Amino acid sequence: MKLCPANSGFVTVVLLLSLLGVADSVRSVCAEDSPPAPAIEHFSKDAILAEDGSRWHVRVRFTTSAPAICHVTSGPSADALKVGSLEIEALRNHRFDVAAIPGQAHFLQVHGTSGQQVFSSDVIEVASPKPFPAGSDKRTEIPLTVHEAAGVARHEPVTFGLPIPQGTLGHPDAIAFLDGTKTIPAQSRALVRWPDRSVKWLLVSGRVELKANQTKHLTLAFGGDIKPQQDSVDTLLLESSNSLSVDTGKTRFVLDRKTGTGTIETADGLVIKLPQSRLTSTDGRVFNGNVESVTVEESGSQRVVILTRGHHLNQAGEPLFGFELRYFLHAGDPFIRVDHILQHDIVSADMKYGDEMKSFCSLDLVFSTETDRANVALDEKKKHSLAPGERLFQYESDAFSLPSGGTGTRAPGLATSGRLTVAVRDFWQQWPKAITAEKGALALGLYPAITPDDHYANRPDEHILYYYLRDGNYTFRSGFEKRHELLIGPSTAENEWEEIQGRINEPLLVTASPLWYLGSGALPGLTAQNEPDFPAYDEMLRDDAEGYLAQREENNWYGLMNFGDWWGERGNNWGNIEYDLQNAMLTQYFRTADKRFFDIAEDAARHNADVDVVHFAAGQSAGPGKARRVGQASEGARSLVN
């Protein structure tokens, strides 16, 4: 690769050494009064074949020795290159995915601008990838275990990942999911592949049935005489130019491609509109969710995942905060998992430190219903009927209020209204939360209105627990994103409420043995639990896990901004998962198959993925003092969002 001259005063210098990883790469030599153009370093180009084998793209990754705005030109020949999208700001880390034509080689060239300097690479040819390997002829069986821990009967979907040894599985569908000798209909896909392009991590979706407190042993087999599954239905999804339709056998889901609106109809006659995200600004204006794009993320015989994305708009069409609604539908299941994601995507390169803090009053996910009333589950297996306009308000992790002065500790987050049932995962753990009966609607307060405005003012530990809840508003830093997971479906008898609560808060976990995890080769560096050299380490990890949970309870490390994190790093701030809590806990889970470690890891990973990652950036200032900008790599610089 070489830099091409921006004008006749530049001297072209070849940069092949930089592509080989040489630290002191050769850079272009310019006139003495001009700074050198940035060097392209750590360049990689990988031909990535789509899992269905029908298309491929080139994954292009590189760094530049100075911040630069780059783009890629590409095409089927060196003299037919077309310009791709331009980066919106100067960066040092650059990532491009370039679509290519199936069965043909693809050519590309990198271009960049840094100040007045313009530079380019040589034109690079990338060969079309070969088909995925066939895998091993030897039959392999993975023993699996699933345990029912909520004390209720289960008949529900499961989705789980498994590491696969290199070279043993080529086609992800060539598996058998077994309950004894009975085959469980399953859908599978490769999440990660080995360098030889065999499957490294496999994602499997199926459906299992367990009695209360039962431990069941299952098997996943591949190789030998196991061929790719041939289902009578290739996918639950029906697509047209105007709509998407999913029939699970228990629920029919219809979505308009253009508007993102739609309906859910169940076998017992429930028909509701898809929920709407409703945001209220600090000055009382209402912004309703407006879908701008619809994407099918996964489609198969057992599971379909559909993502809608958009912004909240007021009557004048002005936007305020983005949102996503992701729908998970499973064969034979009357319930639908819905993930709501709030996105603080209000960013600008002109923002100064402090400008990125934006507030709103409340956000509700609103479900249309056939009645104005609702029944809500309370603690101690109690229930309460909400009249129109009344709400349950979970205002602390251990306190909720009801109309007419009623109180309680930890509401499970389940409600029915007419023939609709809705449950929210980790309802009290992610306070504040609310459930409100509205006229013809059930409103789930994911960020409920705070009353009175000074509810959280001047409280002990305000800087720890209530910092984002001041003045009756929610205030977040730009780049923030937050997911809430819900389960929606038909109303059920009250004696089935516990089953729904178990499903949303204690999802089934399918686990392989530690010997399989460690022997797969996909988790290098782990040491087997039964090694005699490490009994003290394993005991320490068990004590640490139990101690962490005890401290979380004692110190109230809960709340929608804090759940999954821990307080006290350097004595006066949240840890921000800076010490890889989820990695430590997952490592011990793989070594022991102890679900306690997985649960802690999941809470930490969800918090880290939401709160501790800058999801939206435009090069805005990242902090006080020495200039640091989001998206630019610099030694010792990082951006915090809480």
C-alpha cells in the first residue's frame, strides 16, 4: 500500500511495511514546510461470507497515525471503483464493511484527509471467499443440563450458545437437539467461526418442558450421519413489500414496513396494537415514537427477531431521543418478548463539556386495551386492582406506593388489563418503575413521572443513588442507551402468574459441562476446576460472589442507571465495570457451571453494554481539562457516561 500524492509537491512512499505490522512504519515525505501525511497502519482485509452463502463482503480495518476522515472506493475491477460513505469526523480507528458481488473478486482503495493532507492506498484485490467447510465425519454429542429454579412448571423457548472445537462443524444447521431419544425442533446459526471457517460458537433456539424444580439432561449432537435439518416450514416469517407477518401457531404478529405499526393476535382472540413509546419533555410536551426503519435480524423455523428503530416526535415533528423496539417470536409460544431501548443520540461536534446532559420528564410504553382498569401483582403473592388513572409506583428498590396510601416493598412487575398480560424483567431492581391504568390503555412507566418533583432531593447518598433523578426529571449524558425487557401475551389465570414471573425473571439456562467448555479450545487459558492447585481460589470466588450479592442488597446497588454495577471504585464513584466483573464471573461459570456466576455476569454485562458505552458520538468533547473527544483514541483518555 502507498500514499498517493495530493499535489505535485508530495513524494510517494510505499507503506508495505506498515501492513506487515512494523512499528516504525514508513511515511510519506513532504516538503519541509508541510507536515507528513498520516500513515495507514495495522491494515486488514477479510472476505466474509454470509451464513447462507448467498453474498459476501470485505471487512476493512486499519488505523492512521493521526486523526483522519476516511472512505473506501470499491468495485468489481480496479478501473470501476465507486465512492463509499464518508466518515463524519476525524478518527484514528477506522472500520468499513464493503459489499461485494458473489463469485467475483472485489477491488478497493482507502482514501483519507487530515487537515490539508490528502492520502490514498494502492488498489487492493480481495478474492471471493470459498464455501464453508463440511466439518468432521465423526459424531459428537454434547451433554447439556437445564434446571428449573423458580418452582413452577415450564414450557417455553430457550436460546443458548455453545463453543465448538475447530474443524468439527461446518454447517450450523447440521445438528440434533435431543431430549433423550426425542428430537426437539431447533434453529441454529454460527455466531463466530474459527480461522478455518468452521463454527466456533453456535447459537441454538428450541423449546423445552420442565416440571417445577426439575433438572433435565439434554444433548446436542453433530457430525456423522447428522445432516442439515429440513423443517416443513423454513421460516415463521412471511414477507411482502408492505408488511411482515409471523405466525407462531399461538400468536400472529403483523407489522407495517413503512410505519412500524401493527397488531398482535392470539389464539384466544386477543387483538392489540403494537406498543407505542411515549416520551414527555420537561416542559410537558408529548413526543410519540415514530418508526423510521424495520429490520429482520433473524428468521427461521423456530425464532424470528424483528427490530424497529426511530425517534420520538411531537406534533410539530420535532425529535427528542431515539428508541428501538425489538420483537422476539418463537414457534408454539403465545408470548412475545419485547425489548425497549431508549437512545440519547442528541450529539454534535460543537458540544462542549456539559452540553451533552439532556433531560425529560417521563417515558411510558403504552399498550392499547379493551378496558380502563388493570390488575397488578404485588409482593407476597398479593394482587391489586387499579382504577382508571391509578398507578403502582416502585420508587425505591424496596418500596412501592399504591392509590389511597397503600404501600409494599418489591412488586414483581406483572399486570393484566382485559385479555392482555405484560411483565417487566427486573422491575424493582431497575426502579423507578410504574404501572398505570389509563383510558383504554395500560402504561408501563419505564421512566415514570416522578411525583412530587423533589421526591429524591436532599436524600442520603443522593450522589450515589439519585444523581440522575433531580428536579423530577431524568437526566442522561449523550451516547447513553438503556434496554428494558418485557414479555407480552394473553391474560392467564391468576395461578399462572407465578409461571410468567418465573419465565421473565428466572429464564431457563441451558448449560454444558465445564469439561466441554474447557476442552472446546474456544476458551483458551482456563484451568479445570478439579485441579488440586486451586481449591483456595475456587473457595475465594464463591465467597466473593456471595459477598457481592450481600453488599448489593445492603447498599441498595439498584436502580435503572446502577443495577449490575458496584460502588466504591477509588472510594467515591461507581466502578463502571472497569475491572471486567462480567469476564471474571463468566470465567468461573465456564469452570464450574454454577449459575450464580452467570447471573452476576449477565447483570454486569447488560449494565456495561447500556450505560458504560458511548453508543452515539460526533466527536463531541468528552470531559473537562485537556481536550478529549468521543471517538478519538488517545493514550489514557476514555469517556464515561455515568
